[in-house]
Amino acid sequence: MANKSLVIACGALANELYTIKAMNKWEHYDVQCLDAKLHNRPDLITPKLAEVITKKGRSYSQILIGYADCGTNGAIDSLIEADARLERLSGPHCFSFFIGEKEYKRLSEQEPGTFWLTDFLVRHFDSMVIKTLGLDKHPELRDVYFSNYTTATYLSQISEEKLLHSAKKCSDKLGLDFRHIHTGFGAFEQALRVKDIAK
């Protein structure tokens, strides 16, 4: 595995990572994804990353971490600083992986009250958002949780009418205006290339 790199990423990025790898016929890196539900327990993300690095990372000279801070209060950064092999995909949030840092920042400043959606979150909206926040049992809490949001912006990775329709329904459930931007894999795929994964 001397010439291979390891990507350890959030499970919310798994489909995109494997798709990009297959599209480019990249055999030079391996992918290990953690449970996306760890976002509900950010205190567990860094220990899980460390566990995978200890168990599987010793054979790799480069390990790319597919996480933003994700509520860990700098713990992931501390992990990266302690091991020269570790490098993070750049960006303040995983949504910026798809649309690019500059555009993500511009849109966030343009509309601060944005709730971001991706293909993954649209597919798992009820379990990741509705049930996690208890809105299935207490729908009246919607206005408490989302009072500062105005727009649901769907960043789509694949063009699929069914997903677009589902994204609009997600927006309706939250009582937000809807905006759709098709990003594809461009910025995310380019990030992997920039980090010299593709050699």
C-alpha cells in the first residue's frame, strides 16, 4: 500500500467518494467512511477517526480527512496537527466540498439563513432531520428550530427529478423558500486532485 492514500470521511460523502473513484478509475486511494449519524454526536467523531487511523492508517503515507470541524470544537484540527500524514479537505463545511469554498462563502453571506441540502440529506431527511429533532412527534417545534432560517438550498450532485421533487418537499416541511443549484462532483472531485490523491 506504499503508493496508496487513505480517505477517511463522513458517511454522508460515501456515495460521492465511491462514484468519483469509479468515474476516474482511481485505484491509488482507499476509502473508509464513518457513520453519518456521528453528526448527532460530534464528540465521538475525533475518537472514531483516531481509531480508524490506528487500525488501518499505518500502511499509508497520506491520509485525507473528509470532515470540516463538524461541531468538534477544533478536536479534528488537533488530531491533524499531531500527525504529518493527515490532511483535511479544505472548507468550513462539507457543503463547501461540492460548491467550492468561494461560492459557499458568497452564498452564505448573501443569505445567512440558509439550510443546506445535498443528495444524501434529501434521501435521509426524515431520519436525519425530522426524527432526530423530534419533529415527527412535535411538529410545533419546527418554528422554534428554524425561526432564523429563510431558505433551503439544495446542492445536487446528480440530476434526478425524483430527488429534486423530494428536496422541494423537504423545504416545504421546514416552511422555507426553495433554491436549487446543481453542483455535480466538480469542486469535490477537484479537491481530491489538488491534494495529490490522483498520482
